[in-house]
Amino acid sequence: MTNKEKMLAGQVYDPNDEELVSEQFEYLNAMKAYNALPYGDKHEEEYLRKCFGAIGKQPVVTQPFFANWGGKHVFIGDYFYSNFNLTLVDDGKIEIGDNVMIGPNVSIITAGHPVSPKCRLKGLQYNADVKIGNNVWIGAGVNVLPGVTIGDNSVIGAGAVVTKDIPSNVVAVGNPARVLREISEKDEIYYFKDKKF
């Protein structure tokens, strides 16, 4: 099995493999070109399609964004929005559904390293895919860790560290993130605390 096959299968591999690094640079350069565009450039979407594995209709990715593989292993649905400084550690696959909103300074991480210092000193790495459902809102400064799934319609509160799966239709907060409450009909009346629509 090649290092790339191991990487994509979630097995331990050497991320400094010469072939991997050479391919990685190609995608990093596409990301760098997107980040260098002037705001509002008419070619933004064209450049985004070069960066990501797939991206749906009317994406907005506020510059800059950062990704280990330039976004190549990221698959995004329709009407995606991310604020500035989105960081995607996309050594593994990141799947993001439709109508997802991501606040500033969010990290979505698929890569990990062995806990054992002896193994870590060998430069080894593994990846676990991340999946984010439809209609999800991820608040500012959230970290989503390897292997996590976030269900449809959920909200992740600012500053949360998501270490395990979050079900659909809930608000989750904290470090580590935990379900605070379910999303209810009351949320269709009040948009913030006691403020009504």
C-alpha cells in the first residue's frame, strides 16, 4: 500500500513522503492564488473550484482560508459561507452539507499523531474524516477534531471544542462540546435571548 493509499484509508503513514509533498504543493499553490485575489474579484468562484474537491452553488469563502491540502479533500454543498481564517486540516476527507455557516477562526481537523513519543518522533500521522450535515452553524473559534460528525440543523457555540459526534437539531457548547439543548419552535420566535423576530 502506498503512503497516499494509507493516508486516505486512515492508516498510519509518513506525511513527508516525497510524492505526497509534491502533489500537496500543487493544491497549496491553488489556495495561495485564491487568497491573493482582490476582494470581490469576478473569478473568485472559479478559483475556489480549483481548490476544493467539490463545492456547490454560490459559495462564499472569506479570505484568507488555510488548508493542508489546499482544500483538495474538502467536499462542500450549496450556499456555503465561511468567515475569515477558516483552517481545514484536510489530510483526510471533510464533507460539509448545504447551507452551512462557519464563523471566523474555525479549525476543522482530520489529522492526528501517535500519543507515544517514540512513534511521534518517526513523523507518523493518521487521519479520521469529519462530516458536517446540512444547515449547520459553527460559531467563532470552534475546533472540530478528527473523526467527528455534526448532525443536520445543529449549532456549535463559539469557542467549543468538538471531540465527539453531535446529533441533529441541537445547540452544543463548551470544551469538550456537549449538548446544551434541542432546537425548538421557540427558536422560530426568538432570534437572540429575549429578542423576537
